[in-house]
Amino acid sequence: MESQANTARIESDTLAASFKSRLANLAADNTNQVALLAFLLNVFLVSASFFPNLAEINAWDEAAYVNGGRLLLQGELPTFSNNPLVALFYALTYLPYADSPLWLVHSTSLGRVLLFALVWIGAYAVARQLSKFAHPLIMVGFLFVSGISVSILVFPSDPLYVGFAALSLAQILAYLNTGNRKHIWISSVWVAFAALARNDGLILGVLLVPSAFIIAQPRGDRWTALLAATVPFATIVGGYVLFHGALTGTMQFGTLGRTYDNFESGHQVIYNIEGELNPVFEAKLEARRVFGTPEENNYSVFRAISRNPQVYLQRVTVVLTGLPDQLVDAYGKRLTVPLFLFAARGIWSLIAQKHYRRLFIFGVWAVPLASGLLITLFRLGHLRFYFYAVFALAAVGISAAVKNLESRREQAFWFIVLLAFATYGVLDSKLAITYGTITVLIALALGLLWMRASNRKAFVIGVPTLLLFSAGLLLHGDYPGPKVRTLGDAADESAVLFLQETYENDTRIAAGSPGPIYTARMRYMGLTSLDVPQTDTPQQFLEWMRNQGIEAVYVDASLSSGNPYLWEQITALTGDGLERIFVADEGDIQVLFLED
């Protein structure tokens, strides 16, 4: 009887092992399908973000980039510093809607869907290359819960850069996994695309070359790896600069001027006041007083800093002090602390396993973030550039923590650290941090209960509770869901249609922000810029507009609040040089005709 029992137990164990093996293979085979289903569900839940009305589109950067695609098809080739890949991308999204009156809205919608997909693909590609450390679906879970893949879309160069940077990182990780040099060649191509999408990609491209040399395996492959990292990047980036120079006669990157402009904007961290102009321009004027003009510094940020290092140090101090709060805002109040704690655990796990080259590559891909410190300008989008790497490291950390969860040292670490952050959230009135950390703490405790379960009761109670807490965290996110969009009824969209009916394409229209003007296919004449003169009388300002060939003024909040001095001038001229020919939304939206 005992022999039969042993035989039955062995057969049972064999069947169980076989079942687990088949289940693991099935899960591995279906990972991509599950990821695709999660992506499609996420698209549905955030679909309202893909169908904005004109007022919901970033009237500055996003509108300018979308319009850049239309201008590219008209023969206006952007310089390298103006992110030519973005213009090419939006040229393609413009083509289906070229005849639509609200083409910019439709082109933006298509662009957002494609960019959202690119961000998902890039992040998932990184996760696939770390599958021996963490299951790729953990990355999918992060993408699903986090709102970063949606919030990053309003600055179109950001997701285009992030997507290709992530694809490039995935290829370098593939090289470390396989030793196949083709992955370095492909990585160099993706980095070149990232550089054409944002100037930050130049930093990655330059760093990729020595990095490939350092991580090459075996050592005899180093010069071949160096060549593989250099040739595609140099060919694509250099080729565009040469192509642009041959067509325009101007062979330059233009990155110095753009970087210096951002450096002046970064002065807002210590000089953010309301003056006659808007705070951005007031900060730029103050930066020129403190550091000198761009021409005096030959557009060199380092030369400007050397003129007044004390003031620059003040800027850096303020930026570093505010960085933790900015990170929380960038990654979400509920998610940031657990996310970065798990990322730190992931780094420690890779160190413990002596995967130093992988950690080195992750460090290299983080270097472009330092450019924000140089110019002391960090918007939330800048801090999200590296999110795919943070998510990947956090996935490794979660896997390591779960595998080691029965260790008392692991338990003590998470209990002490998470409880400390939860207490901090209460003391500093940041309850979202408390909710997030307590949720993770309870989930880990229930996971431990499940692992230790020796009876069905503990299993039945523990697992559903864990799932409920996970669902609570998930459902607490911001999911706008689908919406039915109506175009042409909103005041700004009606004004755009009015401009198209009243004026010919490319008519010079003055405005505060360019979005509506680009949509109307008019030429934007910005009134909230530093080159607009501050005249002594309203009539002098009217004469200046006539000399600029301006035929009408488009009024919305960006004009009425963006430049107080000029708004006073325009208000004084209304009825005496400027005639209202369109009014909507109780006067918040107007079109003013310049009388002869």
C-alpha cells in the first residue's frame, strides 16, 4: 500500500510539474497576444485623448509641430535643431486631411494614436529583452496603470524621441543577450531617428559610440562594435544636415541657438514675475541683463554661466530642491514612490547578479536628462523621457522582491520603507503617496500570505483580496474613456472657419498663440514675442501692424492675458482702427479687422 501511495504521489508530482511547464510555455507563447489585448483596452479607455477639439490641443508646441508637416509638403525644410523627423511624421498625417477645414485637429488625432502606439512598442521592446529578469507583462501593467503614455503626447517631439530611444536601448540589450553585432547597427539607426526627433538624441548618439566599444564582447570585437555604432548614426544625421544644406544653402545644426534660448527660458526658476510682458519673456529679458545677450555670448551657455556663476548656482539650487516634487507630478502621486523603490530594488538585483554592463547602458540612456540641469529647465515631459527604463528596472525589482519575499530581510525592508513613506505622506498632507505605499504594502503582505498558504481558505481569501487592491489602484487612475466629438461648434473652431471664409490662405493674422491661425492656414504673426515693439501710443502700434502686413487680429486668452501691455493697446484701438468682425463666447474669442 505504501509503495502504491508513493507511486501515486510521484505520478501526481510529475503531472503537476508537466502542467506547470505547459502553463509556463503557454504563458510565454501568449505574452505578445496578452500585451496586444492590454494595449487595445488601454486605447479604448483613453480614447478621448485621441479625439481632441481645437481648444484641447497644445496651441504652441503641438500645433507648431503639426503645422510643420503641412509646411514640409509646401517645401519648407526644417533645420536639424527644429526636429525634422517630427515634420516628416506630421506631413504623413496631414495627407489624409489636406482638404478638411479643421485639418489640424484631424492630423493631431491620427498623430496621437500612432505616437501612443510607438511609446508602447518601445517600452515593451525593452521589457522583452529583460524577460529573464522580469516577465514582460509587468511592463504592460505599468503602461496600463500609468498615464504617462497619454500625457507625453501634447509635446509631439517627446513621444517620437522616447519611442525611438527605447527601441535603441532594446537593441543594445539584445546585443548583450545574444552577442550578435547586428543589434548595434540597428540601435544606431534608432538613435539617429531619436536625434532627428529631438536634439537630446544627439547626446545618445555621441554616447553610443564609446559605449559600444566598452560593452563589446569579446574584446576583439570592440573595433567592429565601434564601427557598427558610428556608421548608421553618422550617415543618417550627417546626411540630413548635408541634404538641408544643399537645398537651402545653410549647412548647420542650429542646436546652439535653440539650447541658448532654452537657457534663457530657464531663468524662470528664480525670476517668475508678472510684468508688461508674460513671465517667459520677462525672464528672458532678466537673463540677458544678468548673463549678457546671446550675441555677446556667441550663443554659448557655458560662456553665459561664466559671466555670473553665482546667479546660475541659485538657479541650479532651486531646480534641485524642486526636483522631487516634480518627479512626483511627472510619474503620478500614487505611483512614484513604489515605482522608484522597486526600480532601486531592480538596480540592486542586477548588481548582486553582476550584470554591470546592463546597468552601465541604463546609466548611459539617462545622461540626456542632465541637459535639463544645464539649462535649469525641467518641464514634466523632460522627466518622463526615461520612463521606459524606470518601468523596466521597477519590473526587475518587483520580480526580485517577490522571489525573495519569504526572506525576513526582504520583508523588513519593505515594511520599514513603505511604512516610512506612508507616514511622510500623512505628515506632509500628501495622502496620495500614503494610499499608494499602503496599497503596495498590503499587496506584498497578501502575496506572502498566498505563498505560505497551506489550506484552501487562505488561498480563496488572499488572492481575491490582492486582486481587489490591484484593481482599486488601477481604477483610481484617470481614464477619460471614449467620447463623441463634434467639430465646428466651439467658439475657436467657428472663428477658424470664419477666417477661412473671409481671408485667403497665408494672410497675415496677428494672435497670441499660433494654433487657431495654423488651423485656418493663415500666417501667424505672434504678438507675444520679444520682437514686438512697445510703442508710445496705440496709433503707433496700429501703424506698426500695418507695416508688417497684418490684416486682422485674432483674440483669445493667450493674447488677452499673454501680453498685458499689448492687450491695452488693442483694447484702446477697438472701434478706432480695429473693427470687430467676429465675436463669440461672450467676447473671449474675437476677430478684429485692421481698417485702412
